[in-house]
Amino acid sequence: METFSFQAIAHVESPYKEKFGTPRQPGLVATTLGHIHLREDLNPDALEGLAEYSHAWLVFVFHANDSFKTGKPFVKTKVHPPRLEGRAVGVFSSRSPHRPNPIGLSLVKIEKIEGRRLTVSGLDLIDGTPILDIKPHLPSIEAPQGAFEGWSAQVAAPRFQVAWSPSARADLLRLTPHASDDARADIATAIESILKLDPRPVAYRGTDENPDPYMSRYGFRFEGWNVVFEMKDGVSARTAEITVIEPWRS
Ligand SMILES: C[S@@+](CC[C@H](N)C(=O)[O-])C[C@H]1O[C@@H](n2cnc3c(N)ncnc32)[C@H](O)[C@@H]1O
């Protein structure tokens, strides 16, 4: 068996600190910013010319997969994407993090390049993700005419309503004393966008008989905060109500 060994060329600084609450694909939470820090021994001229492009591909390692902790490689050939609620597909027709080589690919918007730091928006990567490569997106080649999507286009993504409790609004104000109104609105929009798409893994969603196995209350880590939300039944759709935003304590 051929093996290859690569060194990360950069690491990600991201507001998403854990898998839960991280968007499932890039662009779903478009306003969120992240920074890619190039390795110290790489000359920043490696990034020269990239600012002329609007988007870049990030090739990265799913370093937070359990397989790295257990040392047991992932060998399954079928995976259960959250949107298929139980149905399995072949791993290579999926974007699952659990694959024979845990390598991911994300298209992000380039915002700014300063020295070794590349600022991007719309990322779907957690803090500390090792980057193996960065490549410009070439829309003339990478948006082929007649391209079509398979099973992922046939399953509607969940759409929740999102509500704020008055105390959660007050929490956000209190925790961002120096933010401008626009910056605070961006944070609120990011949190709402995460919740609209139902960040809960399939196992957390329960069954018809027991729809909320975790007592309807969940928390995810975003920036330096724990964002707590509760699932409620709204008039026409399920509602995720943000109830508390508090400093993250490990
Ligand atoms: C479904 S994958 C898609 C990633 C990439 N766009 C792709 O298609 O290869 C995105 C999910 O991977 C998880 N994830 C992000 N960064 C990770 C990391 N460094 N290690 C393990 N899982 C990660 C998060 O749960 C995120 O929602």
C-alpha cells in the first residue's frame, strides 16, 4: 500500500470551536470570518497573486475525527449523512468527514491577505484545522455547464425558525460591549444561520415518540461563548429559541 506523509502548510483560526454548531458546508453561514495562518517557515510570497481571486479551495485534514484519538482508521464504505435521516450512501458520494483518507475540501471567499494571514468568510472548519493546500477557485473551469447534483439536491435541508429570548439578547449586548451595532448584528445573524439549519447530529434529534432526547436543550461553542438553545414547536415550523449566551467554561 502506498503511503504519503504531508506537513500542514497552515492552521485555521475559526469562531467554530467544536464540530457541533459548525456549518455542514462552506457558504451556509456567509458572514463568519476565519483566518488561515501560514506556517512560519513558509515565505508569505506563497500567497502572492491569490488576492486577485474571489474564492479559494482549502484542502484540509479532519483532525478532530475520533479515528485520530483511537488510532483506528475509518474503514466503512457507507455513511449516513445527517440530511438523509438514517439512509446510507457510498462514502465517495458524500462529503462526510469520515472517509478512508480524512481529507476535506472547502470553497471559501477571500476577504483579505496580510503577510502570512489569509482572512476568509463562509468557512465550515473548526479552530485549529490543519490546512494541506490552498488553491484559487477557477470559475471558468469549475462551474461546468450542465453540471448537476445527486441525492443531496433531492433532500430539503431543514429550515427552523429562530427566536431570541429577551435575556439572550441582553447576554449578547453584555458580552460584546465594544462591538459596533453592525458587528453585533453579524454575530446575531451567524448564530441564527447556524440554528436555522438544525446543527443537531441525527442521534440528538430523536424519534417521533421522543423527538428531543436531550430534553430539548442544547449548547454549542461559538467564539468564546456557549450558545444555549431550546427546541420548541412553533405555529408552522419547529423553532429553535436562543435562551442563554454565556462565556465558555471548559
Ligand atoms: C460535512 S464536512 C464538509 C467539509 C468540506 N466542505 C468537505 O466537503 O470536505 C463539515 C463538517 O465537518 C466537521 N469538521 C469541521 N472541521 C473539522 C475538523 N478539523 N475535524 C473534524 N471534523 C471537522 C464539522 O462538523 C462540519 O460541520
